[in-house]
Amino acid sequence: MSRTDSIRAMLYRGRDEIEERIERGIEENRKADFTLEITDSSGAPLKGVRVEAVQEEHDFLHGANLFMLDQFETPEKNQKYRELFADCFNAATVPIYWNTLEPEQGKPRFGADSPFSYRRPPIDPCLEFCESHGITPKAHCLNYDHFSPDWVKKEPVPEIKRLLVKRFRELAERYADRIPCWEVINEMLCWNGVTPLYEEPDVIEWSFRTAERFFPGNELMINEAWAFMRKSRCGFSTNTCNPYYMLVERSLKNGARIDSVGVQFHMFYPESREEDYAAISYDLKHHLAVLDRLATLGKPLEITEITIPAYHDTPEDRDLQAEILKYFTRAWFSHPAMEGMIYWNVPDGYAYNAKPGDMRAGENYFRGGLTDFSLEPKPAYLVLRDLFKKEWHTEAASETDENGAAVFRGFYGRYRVSVNGEIKTVVFRRGGSKKQTVIL
């Protein structure tokens, strides 16, 4: 059996049941019947006029990390990356890792004239790019122990907290009104322990209390990698013994203002053991059950970091990567608790812990990007772009009734409305009003 056949056999277990859930979920959770009330300037309804509504953007966030903005070796690649990003995504993860944002104490890299740091563009240019293209930025991450600066690592806990308070304050003063969502703490179940702060029993609660102090009007997110494990020593991950579930539940009970729960989906396993890991990782029924469990916490969910490996630069492996990504994207889009998804690396060959173009080292090994090293789109990129711009896209036309109302069914998002040659913009948010008035 070929690699493709083997992975597909695992991927599509219980497919009929899952497909029915996906289709129903998309229809119930991402679409609604909308009403446009067309009136003149005095408020009188206009009946019998033709109304056209064309969706311009989704309410559901779909993006990638923006770590390679203006980071390439040629101006041509930098420009191509900008175009590819803007053409596919409406959300972006902006790097605020402490060790590269402030490598020298008291000299943060905020502006475009900051010293170069690979895969860590300064914040200002990232936000300028996002704002010029209507892309929603998210900050990653306020307190991430593994990427603490060298000048912090050996400090005692009280001093680390003092320095973090200063960091939170400075970031809030400069960016709280431009970045709506902030990941507060990251990977508590993973590889941290660089500083003694992460050994403190209340580090999560302290981090969220501090974030709430400086970001009272922002969305505050927790993020984690190990959520989809099949079984841990304390039980199955689909029940309340899921370690991440217990971590968040405890923190909420202790008063942490966690607004949303981020879950990573990096398929970082060696090709030699792919089938062993895929038997768990690509079990979509199990995957959805974990999301269902996390959703009982009552908080929105986001798939915050996604990597689907291709391993080799072959048509077969590229197509399989796209097929896996499409199946999971459809499932995430259908889930009632999900508010967004972030793919991780856009290009191959520019991933973490490797030199550009060295496909044997670090995360480059997985070839998990959406484009190749030259920034030519892979099938996975086209899948994401076409799902959100073609398959999940609404265009509607009708005439208003005697009450000046035009009704259509579509996806939640921003629409361009055309009436009698006039163009207006309306937005239908999930959880918001399904009726909008257009005044001519």
C-alpha cells in the first residue's frame, strides 16, 4: 500500500458520519438568513428595487503567521509574499517573542528601522501591512517562557514579574487599540522551564490577571500544543481528564479571565513514524470529540498553529497535504465553538530552527508550507484560498418587497451591497443582528 493510500485509509475512517456533521455544521453555524432593509434618507422603505449583495470577507478568521514579512533575500520575494498573504488570508499572527522583540534590555524592536531578526519582523510594519489589507492581527505571545531574553533567564521570580509587567504595559500602551487578540501564555504542557517563573503554581492566573490589567478591552487567549493526544496517564483526551481541559478549567475557577482557548495542530512527526502518529492525529472523529470537550468550557476555540507535512517535493505528497488540510479545514469551519484557524508557515524552507533553504534541518524537514521555496503556491494554498473565496462565498440578488426588505441566505461576513448604482457596506457577525438597514 502506498503512503497516500495508507494515510487516506486512516483519514477517512467514519467518513459518512463525519461528512454529515460537517455539512450540517457549516449550514447551521456559518450561514444565516439575512435581511437588508432599503430606505430613502427620510426612512421610507423603497419597494421593488433591485439589490445585489456580494461577500467581500468572512466573519470566520483564517490566516497564517506573518513571520516572513520583508524577510526574504530579494525584493521580488518580499513583494510576492505580501501578495500571496493578502490574497488568501483575513488574519495574521504577529510575533512579539520577548527574546527577539527586546534582545537588548530597554531597546525594543518596534519600528521598521529596527535591527534585522530572521522570522521576527518588527511589529509596526506588520500592523501597517494588516491594516492596509483589512487583515486582523493577533499577538503571539505575551509570556512565553521558552523565548525569554538571556538577560531575564537568571533573574529571581519577583524581578521577572516586574519585567513582565513593564513589557505588558509598554505593549498595551503602544498596540492595545490595534491588536484585538493577545495570546497571554503558551505551551504550559510542553518544553518550558527556562525561567523559575514557570515553576510557580499560579503562573497562568498571574499572567492573565496582569494581562487583564493592561488589556481590559482585548480578547485574551491561552494557547497549547498537547490537546489531541489519544490517551494520557490520567485518561482519554476526549473526557474531563484531558490535561489541557483540566489546566484551563482550573485557571478559570481561580479567576483567570481567559476569553478564548487556542489549540495547536502541528503534525511534527518523522516520516518513518508517520503511520503511527497519523493513526491518532488524523482520526477526525477523535479530533472533533476533543474540540467538543474543550467547548464545554464555554469559551470560543481557535486552531492557532497548523502544520500539515508533505515531506517531499512531489505531486503526490503535495496533493495529499492539500487533501488532509481541506478535510480538517472543513471540520474546523463547521464546529460551533470555532472562531478561527491559523496556518503556520506560508513558504517551505523558511521554518523555525533551520537556515533558509536547508530542507534537512529543523521544521523545514516537514515541508509543511503552503508554497514552495520560490513562493509558488502548492495545492494546499489553493485549497484554503478557494474554500474561503469560492466554495464558501455568497452572491445574491433580489428585489425589495413592499416593506423595502430583501432577504437572502449567506455566510457571515462583510458584504458590498449595490442598490440603484449606489454602493454600501454591511457586516453580518455571528451572534449579531441578521438585519441591516441601508439608507440611500
